[in-house]
Amino acid sequence: MEIRPAKEYKKPLYALGVVTAIMASSLTGCADFLSGRRKPDVVNYGSETTIVISKETIKNPEYNIKPFRIQNKSLYREPGMTVYQRELYTFAESKLETITYSNNKFIVGIYQGYEFTIIGVDKFLDWMNYMEYDDSYSDQGGLCLRYHETASQSKLIDFYKDQSEKFIVVTECDDYEVIHDFFHYGKKLLKDSGSKKSEETSESQ
């Protein structure tokens, strides 16, 4: 698999912890994010009121992404299935334009300028707990991750399931068209679009 560094995209906050995991993996040869990543600093929340920061604007809200919303925590808390490494790679390769990091538990890459992290459903709970995220219901109609930025402020991060319910995808992408295209078509859509553009250019000449 070709892994190329991506350029000109904004790395979301949830992905910052992955950097340490990458460094640890390169030094030790171990691709285990549970042993490689430094845990976030411990924060005492006390009894202060928490301010939740959600997405201010959603792009292309007319696109239906409800089939990919996770409604039930049992999907990943009691998965009842094993996702093999080859399955994870095959799915990621069919969706992502560029893979920036991968190990046997999760894969990070870029799709239409946004970063996506893909995790097997049977490993998602370990990933979530180690990152010290909470899962809760959002006003967008499904579950989301809650990341505590400060003692009194937290941020919501969306995560989704694919149609087979084998993979969970975490992203801060705020464009519903991109999310819709990611799950329905993946990078195939971009290849087809490129072919059509080439044909149109040839015909015009």
C-alpha cells in the first residue's frame, strides 16, 4: 500500500493524539495505539458548568446521512464480530484518497480535503476509552464523541458506521455531501469524475 503525506488540510483536534502513536511506532516498530499514545492531561472538572461546542454551520444539509448515524451504543460496546486487518485495509483503500497513517487497529487518511479515521467496530471502544472520550447523543440525530478541551468546555466530534456496521469512521467534516459521498462511493466517485472531465476536454478539442 502506498502511504503518502497529505498537504493543505486542517488536522482536527481528535487526531493530535495520533501523532505520538506514530512517533512511538516508528521508534519501536509496534503499531499498537494503546501502548504508543500519551494519554491526555488529567483535568479536574469539579462542579463547574460545561460549555459544549458543536458545529456552528453544516454544509449541504440536504444530503441524507441518517443511515450512517449511530443510534445505539451496543454497536461497538457489544460488537459480536471480529474485524480482520485485511478487511480494514480493503475498506480504507476503497474510500480514502490518501492514507497518511495505518496500523492493525485503525487507519487515518484524507478524503476531499477532510481527515477521516477508520476503526474496526470491535476495537472502537478501546480506542475511545484510551483517548478519554465520552459518547453521548447530539442534536444532530445520533451519537457523538465528547472531547474535554478545558475543565469547563468540551467539543463534540461526529462518528459514523458504514453500511456493513463493521467499521466506525471519526471525522470533523462539516459537509454532509462529502460524508454522503464517502460512504456511498469513496474515491471511486473522484476517479469517475476525473474520467468524465477528461472526456469532456477531449470532445471540446
